Amino acid sequence: MKWTVRKKLYAGFSTVFIILIAMMAVSSYEMRAIDRTYSTLLNEDVKRLVMTKELFTTIKSAQASQRGYLLTGDEESLKNFANAHDTYKETSKQLMEQMDDPKAKELLEQLDQLEEEFYDFSNRLFASKAQNQQTDYLMALQAGRQIVQNVEEKVTELVTYQEQMLQKQEQQTSAQAASAQSFALTLGIISIIVGVIVAFLIGRSVSKPVIAIANVAEKIATGDLTKTDIHIKNKDELGDLAASFRKMAQTLRDLIQQIAENADHVAAASEQLTASAEQTSKATEQITVTMQEVSAGVEKQVQKIDETSKTIQDMSDAVQQIANNAQHASTLANEAATKATNGEQAVQVAVEQMNSINNTVRNSAEAVKQLGVRSQEIGQITRAITEIAEQTNLLALNAAIEAARAGEHGRGFAIVADEVRKLAEQSAQSAQQIAQLITAIQEETEKAVQSMEAATKEVAAGIEAVNTAGDSFAQIKQSVRDVTDHVQDITASIQQMANGAEQIVQSMQLIAKISEEAAAGTQEVSAATEEQLAAMEEISSSASSLSDMAEQLQTLIQKFKVR
């Protein structure tokens, strides 16, 4: 297949464009994948963890309501216990629908069973309390502590597992972002290297033949036809131009040699005519024959000059056609520059999209920070519960002292006071556990914020990589402009060749005119030979005129070097 200049330009720039398009496509795909992962992390994983901790808080609230009813018999505590159970059921149902991990579902099902056991146990305990079976429900309360402990252990296990899964998902997301950045950077470097290599190869394949042709054209313009061979291996328009130019130079060299030989013949004939004029009558017949030969030679010379003029005119037309083709190549290069500009604009659009992703990640970080603020408010409530439990413990201690003073009559009251004190201690412990959970939530919130900040940095790195691709487009556009400048230089050189060819045509016309004048002179000399001695002066004058014309022709021919 013949690789023309157009095909080389198309192939080179298409290769670079394909690499850049692949880079943008892969980068866009990876960024969308990271965005989806972070959306899942925020909207699903973190939400599931928060809901799991809400279950724990709800269970603690139910335990507090249970103890409040058993201590005070307040119906409001009983309602709060029922509401806490309903809230747990609703939250557990929503959490089960959102879970897709088998182990997490299994832990949640086990927690549901334990919570149901705690609920049934509490209802039985409430029934004993309502029937004033004080001893029975106190013993049952002691037995139910294991159920409460099992519930707390199971919900703690579920929270720990959810936190581990969240941390694992964060690590996978960070690894995915690092992989996307490395891939985009690698493709960017490859596109730059390929672009530089393509620009160098195309520039060299175009400039080297043009310089060789321009050097030979410069020699021809100065009249040097000795070294006109052009050795170009290109199999494109430049190779065809070099072959045509080499053929033109060879034809011109042969033509000049033939004209020089004819000029020598004319000079020799004029000398013979002068000598024959001196011999008058003796050389009359010889002069006639000689002048006839000269006339025939001049006619042939005129014919050859006409053919040469036509050939040079054809050469001038061919050179003009080459100039038109060079102008067309310049137009194609300008179109390639326009496409490079469009590619640069597409990269700018990709930068704007990545900036939008960056803003989204920042907004998510603000939402997680707000979650930390809410956790601090819950911590304040927990401290208030702790203070109430301490006061309750102090009141229970005072009640126990008063019961001891009452003796046997205060024994039952002492048992109740002891249970109140234990419940106060358990409430304080529960409040402490809630405070620890709030601290853990705040730590996880801080980790999430740090992850968001890391994601922001990764997006910024992606923006920088796409900006690097935009710089590559700018370099490609500059390379296309350089090629356009080279093509314009070629057009100017070819135009100079056309002007030189036009000058040669004018010279050939002048030579033809001189040859016609020489033919007319020989005819006059032939007529004069018939008048013999009477026309001898006219013959001498004609011979002198012919000699001058021959000298002028030789002067023109000497401007060219053919050996």
C-alpha cells in the first residue's frame, strides 16, 4: 500500500487521539466506580452501622424503662418499654432489608431472638409486679440478668462486625482510587511519547525530501545542471515530485546541450560565409550550397526550440499543480489543528466534571461531621443519666440505712433498696457503655472524614492528570502548526520553481526569435549569391549579422552548466 503524506498524518494523529480517548474513557469509568463506591459507603454501610447502634441504644432504653417500672410502678415507664420494643422491631426490620451480608443477617436474627426473649421475660416480670408477687419477681429479676447480658454481647458483636466490614470497604475504595490514578498517569505518559515520536517521524519524512528538492532547484536557478540527481526513497507525493523534478532537470540539460551544439554550428557557418565572401566568384556555388545547409539547420533549430518551449510550458503547469497540492496539504494540517483544539476542550469538560465530584465528596464530609456533633449531644444526655444513677444509688443507700434501723419491719424495704442500688449501678454502667459507644461513633466519624479528605486529594490528583492530557493536546496542536509552516515553505519553493520555468520559457522564445532572424538572414544570403559580385557587400553584411546572432546565442547558453 502507498503511504501518502495525508495517510501518514491521519495515521499519526489517529494513534495519539485513540490513546487519549482510551485514557479519558478509563479515567471516567474509574471515577464513576469510585463515586458509586463512596455513595454505597455513605448511603448503605454507614447507615447500617448507625442503625445497628440505634438498636443497641433502643435495647438500653428498654432496660431502663423496665427497671423504672419495677422500682416505681410508673405506667409511663411501661409505655416507654413498649415503645422501645416497637422501635426496635421497626429498626430491625429496616436493617434486615438493607443487609446483604449473610453473617450480618445471622447475627441480627440471633439478636432479634434474644430481644424477643428479653421482651417476653420482661412481660412476665411486669405481671408478677402487678400481682404484688415481690419475692417472685425479684428472683426472676436476678435470673434475667443473663438474658440482658446475652443481648448486650450479641449487639456488641454485631456492631463490631459492621465496623470491620466498613473498614474493609474503605480500604478497597482507597486501593481502587490508587489504581485509577496510576493507570491514567501511565496512559498520559504513553500518549506524550507516541505524540513526540509521530511528530518527529512525520516531520522528518516531509522536510528531508523537500530540502533535497529545494537544493537542486536552487542549483538549476543559478544555471548549474551538472548535479540534478535526487535520491528520495519516499513512496508518496514527495517521492513522485522528486521523480518528476529529476526527469525535468534531465530534459532541460539535454535541451541546453543540443542548443549549444546548434549555436556552435551557426558560428562555424558564419565564419565560412565570411571566408566565402572574400573569394567572391570562385566560391559562389559553394556559398549557395553552404547557405542552403545553414537555412535547413536553422529551420531544424527553430523546430527544436518550439518543442523545447512546449516541454518547459508543460513542466511549468506541472509545478503549478504541485503548488496546488501543497496548499491542499496545508488545509488538511489546519483541519488537524482544529480537531486537536476540540480534544483540548473535551479535556476541559472532564476537569469540570471531576470538580463536581470533588464538591460532592466535600458535602458528604460535612454531613459526617454533623453526625459527630449529634453524637456529642447524645454524650451529654448520657452524662445526665449517669448523674441521675449516682443520685439514685445515694438514695438507695440512705433507704438501706433507714431499713436497718427499722429492724425486722424494714427487711422487705431493705431488699427493695438493695435492688434499687443495683439498678442504679447498672444504669451507671449502661450510661458508661453508651458513652463508650458514642466515643466509638465519634472515632468512626473522624475516620470517615479522613477518608473523605483522602478521596478529595485523589480527585485532585485525577484533575491534575486530566490537565496533563490537556497539555498534551496543546503540544499536538503546536506540532500540527509546525507541519503547516513547513508545507507553506514547500509551497513558496515550488512557486519559485514555477517562476524559474516561466523565465526559461521566455528565454526559449527569445532564442526562437533569434533563430527566425537567422533563417531570414540565410535566405537573404542565398538570394544574394545569385547576384554574385554585385551583391557581395550585402552578403558580407548578412554574414556579420549572423555572426553576432551566434555570439548572442552562445552567451545565453554559457549561463548553463551541463558538464
